[in-house]
Amino acid sequence: MSPVSSALPQSAPSNRFALVALILGGAAIGGSPIFVRLSEVGPMATGFWRVALALIPIFIVSLIKGGDTGAKPQTWSDCGMLILPGIILAADLITWHLSITITSVANATLLANLAPVFVTAIGVLFLGAAVTRIFVIGLALAVAGVIILKGGPASLGQGDLRGDGGAILAAVSYALYILAIGKLRSRFDTVRIMLWSTASAAVCLFPFGFFLEEHLLPTTAHGWAMVFGLAFISHASGQVAITYALAYLPAAFSSLTLLLQPVVAAILAWILLSEPLGPMQAVGGLVVLAGIMISRRG
């Protein structure tokens, strides 16, 4: 997608490390539905704590790195571009969390994970990106795997159109977030991008959590553990890894690899929440992995 991405050969060590970081980032974010479900506060408040608490480790890392954080924003336009991904991420979290409360969890998760489709479409139609037929086949196969994982096409009829629409808006928002981060990674360091975007997301989410939720603060140690886990593992670790990888890998492929999230979420729900993991879920997970491997070749 970016000059940085296309200039690196696939055999470059940084490219291989970026792929590992991308997979680990996707796996870390895959645990977010578990934290959200076990959170003591509502979805908007949980979204706020997700980004607000994530600022702690990101800020500590920025202090440790000191001046070694690459280029600094020089103009108001640079500042706006660094803030923009956080605004888009806030829109993604708001629409996705609301969709979970309106439509079925299966529909919300499935439709929100269509972000790779929108990343590819936006890249091809508006950014002049080129994709191969093999990549499109892999993309289609991975999306089909997520549909199988979530119960097959019949499960889509169990949702609510308003909630389904919100989940689709979440997918579009996350696609724009990935593209915005990929654009910034050609100029700015990972930590700088994450610090600005996470802070702006927290500012945007605070009024939603404060005014729309009955309780903003968790009341027990377990409740705080869930929001800290969501912030430190899913956001600070997961999003930082993905942001790093976007300097070396095309945005379309990076977003496709994030379809590992529902696979990881299903496995964690089976282990931690005793939710059954049947043959259909296993087949769906394998189909997702096959689709990603095929798209990698493309």
C-alpha cells in the first residue's frame, strides 16, 4: 500500500519479524471480546478504559525511548493526521460495542471482521493499490471461514438490522483506521503514532462512557483486572504490534491476518468461559488459516 511496504522484499528479516508481530497482535486483540464480556462496566465505559489505561505503558515506553522516537510533527496538518486514527478507532469501538447490545454476538463479530474486505476495496478504488487474483481468493476463503466459525449463513438471520448496520460501520471504521496507520508509518515511529491516536481515542470515548453508562468505574478488583487486561494486552500490546507491522507489510494483507481474531476469541471462550467449540468452529478456524496462507502467496 505504501512505498515502504512495496520496497521491502518478502525475504527481508524485518518483513518476517513484522509478520510475526502482526500475528501476535491479531491474537492479542482476539482476546478483547472476552475482556469486554467479563467487564463490570458497560460497553462504552469499557471502551474508554481500554484506551485510557493503555496510555500508561505506551507513555512509559515513550519516556524510555526519549528522543529516539523518530520524526516529530512539524505542522498542524501533521498533528491532525496523528489524531485522526484515534478518532476513527473511537468510532469503531462505539459502533461495535453498540452493535453487540442490539444484534446477536455472532452477527456483530462476523460483520465487524469484514474490515479486510473494505481495506482492499478502498485501497483498489481510491488509493491505486494492486491486488492479485490469488490474494482475492485467499480473502474470500478467509471470510468464508469466519462465517463458518460463527455458525454458517443461517446464523445471520438471527440478528437485528440496526445492530448489523452498526457492525458494518465498525468494519468500515476499522478499515479506515488500518489505512490511516499504514499511511502514518511511512513517516512516524510506532510509539509516537500510538501515543497520539490512543490519547485522542480516549478523549472521544470519555463523554460516551460518562454520560451513557450507569457506572464508569469498576467496583471490584476483578472488574479492574478485566479493563487493565483489555488495555494492556489487547490495545497496548496488540495495536502496537500491528502498527509496527504496517511499516513493512501491505495494509490489505495486514487487515486480512487480523481475521485470526475471531479464531482466537473462540478458543479463549472455549477455555475460559466453557463455551462449546464444535466441529464447525474447528473447520472454520482451519479455513481462515488456509485463506491467510493463500493470500500470503498472492
